[in-house]
Amino acid sequence: MTDQDQFKKRAAEKAVEFVETGMVLGLGHGSTVQFALEALAGRLKGGEIKGIVGVPCSQKTEDEARRLGIPLSDLNEHKQLDLTLDGADEVDRQLNLIKGGGGALLREKIVAQASRREIIMVDESKLSDRLGTKHSVPIEIIQFGWQRQVDFVAGLGGKATLRKNSTEPVLSGQSNFILDCDFGPIKDLDKLARALESRSGVVEHGLFLGMATDVIVAGPAAIHHLLAKRK
């Protein structure tokens, strides 16, 4: 296990400490969430918590949760979640996020919006003074006329690259294409988010603004618990 993986594991284990008996949980997607699932399953098997149910954000998370014996449900049964555990690709000082490196941004955002509390787990390399400095912004788009969305992103000052697996486009869980869009350090997050949301053919974008309530950050020295300062 690399140092970065060790930090992810520590952050995940710390975040899982906030899970209580009877909670309905959002379960995100990605390598850090895998560590959280394992820690959650350990607490269940050890009898520390019981009666929880999870809502997974991807098929992979669903499969892993079932393998580990974590009970599952969906948003049709639980319209509000107590707490969501998820990772992020980049986090700024206001706890705004870039997410979607794993391709599950649409379901992750739906689950985040349904959650009372959104706990993000990261290693310290994901921290940034300004979003876009370290990671591109994933944008999920419909397949029809996808090249026009590349042109649209260029008009916003970004460079969009169609995400591919070898030579074939990567498909999201909803069978959409994903563009990875390099805007550089983003000066106005709200303006960019509004522009993307107003564009036909854009299904969702990876800017998660004002959604994280907590960020657990692990590094070589310590684990830090950051809280959002919002009205």
C-alpha cells in the first residue's frame, strides 16, 4: 500500500466513526470509499453499529457493499439521507469540490443533495487554494452531438478532452460520455457552474459547490477535520 493509500485509509476510518446506529447512508464511489466500506463492514460485524442502510452511488460501490454485507436501499425508499461518505479529486479552502474522476458524478451529486451531512474523505494532496489548479472538471454529456460540447467548453476558456479507455469512449453509469475539462485555476466557480447548467446536452458537471459539510484530511503528520463555515 502506498503512502497515499495509507492516508486515504486513515481518512476513511475516521469518517466512518461518525456513522451511528440506524442511519441511512449515502455511499460514494472511488478508492477512498472502498476503505470506508471496509471500515463500515468491520463496525457492523463487531456490533458497534446496527440497523444502517446504504444508498450506493455506483454499480461498483453496490457490488462491494453487498460483498461486505452492508444492507442497501435506494432514494425511492429514503428521500433524505443522514450522512454521505465520499471522496473528492480536489478541495478548496471553502470546502468546494471537484468530483467525477471515477465517472459517477451524476449519482454522487443526486445523493449529496439528498444528504443532511456530506463527509468528504481525502489525503492532503487533494487540497488546493483554487479549484482547477490540480484537477480538470469532469462534465457528463449525452452522446448526441458531443463535439459541440467540446466547442462550448472552448468558448468558456477551457480545453475539453473526451475520456477514453484505450480507443473507446468511457461511458458513465447512465451510458453518457464524459469530458475532462481543463479551465486552469477557476476564478468564478458559480459563474462557470451556471454556464454549464444552462447548456443543453450537459447532463451534470463535477463542481460540487456548497455541498460538503465536513472534510476529513489525512497526511503524514495528522488527520484534520474541516467544517464548512456557511450560514
